[in-house]
Amino acid sequence: MGHRSGSIIFEGIFFISLIGSLIMAQRFWLRAAERQILKINSRRWQRFFRVSMVVAAAWLVLVLADRLFGHFLPHRGPVVWMITVAQLWLLPSLLAYLLIKTVHAVEWLWARVTPKRFQSEDGDVDLSRRGFFRYAAGLAGAIPLVAAIYGFARERFQYTVHRVDIPIPNLPSALEGLRIVQLSDIHIGDFMPREEVRRAVDMANELGGHVAVATGDFVSEKGDPLEVCIAELRRLNTPLGTWGCNGNHEIYAEAEDDAQEVFKKYGMRLLRHENASLHWKGHEINLIGVDYQRQRLPMLMNLEPLVRRDVPNILLSHNPNSFHRAAELGIELSLAGHTHGGQLKVEIVDHAITPARFMTNFIAGRYSLPMNGGASHAQLYVNRGLGTIGVPARFGVEPEITLLTLRRA
């Protein structure tokens, strides 16, 4: 109970901090817009731009409230595009604001540590330095906004197939080469239409997988078309069927039970703290699935009875942070999503900068940890997902369809 209370408090603090930061950022941009309006000579145009600014600010508040408290705006026709513009602005404008303030802080520090001889004779700050920091602040503020537009227009639907070999300890030779198709984080809704989900499924079917898995976040929020998403997943064509687990957005949408029922309706199975046996060439694989594992609670509680010692185990767990516990339990392979690969990634001197670093060390791709205290290693694969959340854009992280091939370690 204490862990759960701590988790609620942490999430509450994070939520309040995010909203407060968004408000401060919009105040900054409104004041900047007002300064530009004052430079206009015509009072009529000044009045026009002030009214436009108030309307835009009101629309941002409506869109944010719509996202936080459920759909009350009509999500169809031109309104969808107006919502899109607002979402492309909200978080990138916050990041731009933070980058500009960082440049201002650097300028403030520079002015206080720079020797007097680098300042002009009358003690004023050197004009060239002021010009440099002014342009640096402008560039820093433009980068997130340009990246968001590019990521929305180009990278959002550039599906990429990742083919990965997964070494499994003590894998029976008959299971060598078993192929698993993984989809994750579809987030069907305003920015992931049914046609794009269908295209991803068609691409997955071309890979010749033996079993298909979907590791959570079928929707983003309440009101998104859950059944439409799962109906498209039904089209995945593999001899061992399609299996899934819930993600955190099924919790937010209060759709965990519904997802399980719709999976069953379409002849598939969504595993919720339960396991199932997959039979292939006379051998078994123990497939385990769990609901989203919360950060502030013990991971994979009471899972030991579902783990088998006589056959390989594969765990479907949306949150990759459950991997530590899975390795302790002796689960050979964990499949996760959740991170979107960061959704935004910038490479600087061989280092990847991505928001997912704040969530986990398991951002995207394959990882390994010692298994059950022994010499063998458990494996984790983190899928970069198909959809988006927060900002309907991707930058440096293309949406992913994965083909995992089991190999003998």
C-alpha cells in the first residue's frame, strides 16, 4: 500500500510540474508575441494580432483540457487538423522555452565570469557577445519546432523492419530459427488511422513469422477505437497465432478488460498474469503475459508459479524495466515496448540524447542480463513502437516492426 501511495504522489508531482511548466512556457511566448505586436505601426493590425493571440491561447487550453479530461471536442473534419497544430506546438514550445532559458542562463554566467578586459571600456557588456547569445537563443528555440514539423510530415509513418537474432540458453535444436513478429505501441486514434495499422500488419505478414505478439498500448486514451485496432491485428497471419499484453495506456483508457475481451472475440489471446504453451515441432515454449508493471511497485509479483524450468520462457511485459526481475526469475526472453525508442533522438559525438533516458536504461533494441545468478544470460528486446504520444511526430526514431529469430546460445 505504501508503494502504491508513493507512486500516486510521484505521478501527481510530475503532472503538476508538467502543467506548471507548460503554463510558464506559453506565458513566455505570449509576452514575446506582444513585444512583436508593439512594433507594428498600425493600430488596426495590432488589434487583429492581439485578438488572434487570445483565440490561439484559448484553443491551446481547450486542446490540453480535451487530452487531460476526455474527448469533448469533435475529433473529425477540420477540427482534427486544428488539434494537430496545437499538439505540434504545446510540447515543442515547452522544450524551445527551456532551451532558450538555458542559453540565457549561460549568458548570465558568462557575463559574471568573463574578465573585465573582454568588456568594453565603459563597463557595458560586449555587443558582439550579446549578438552571439541572441542568435544562439533564436536557434535553440527554433530547433524543437522545426523538428516537430519534420517528424510529423516525414518520419511518423516511415515503418522500418528490424531483423534480430536472439540467443536463447538451452534452446532445443528443433526451435532454432523460430520467428516471432512483434508490434507494439500502436496508439490508434487521431494520429494513427486504421489504414496505417493495416499497412503495418501487411508488412508484418510479409516477414513469415511463426507467432505474432503485440506488447501493449493499442490506444492512447478513452474514446480511441480499441476494437478497430484489434480487428486489424486479427489479420496477422502466423501458424501459432497472435498474443498480446496490456500497456499503461490501457489503464488510462480503462480498457484492460475490454482489450482482453476483444482479443478473445477475434480469436486471439491477451495474457494477463497468465501463461500458455506454444507447440512447435514437438517442443514447447512457455509464453507469459502481464499487465503493465508500474514503476513504483515491485515488478512481476507472484509470477514464479508461471515460470517453467523444463522449457524456454518468453515474457510479454510492456514496461522494459521489468527485465531485471524477469532475469532473476530465469525467464530467457522478455519482449517490451513503452519507450517509443524515445520518439525523439539526437546523436551528439556518439551519444544518443533522448527523453526515454528519464524512463529507463532499456530504450530500444536488444539487451542482456545474467539469468538467475548463473552464467547464462536472459535477453530483452524493446520495440520502438508504431504510434506516437504527446507530440504526433518522430525525429531520429522511425516506427518499428520487428522480426525476432530464436538462436541457440
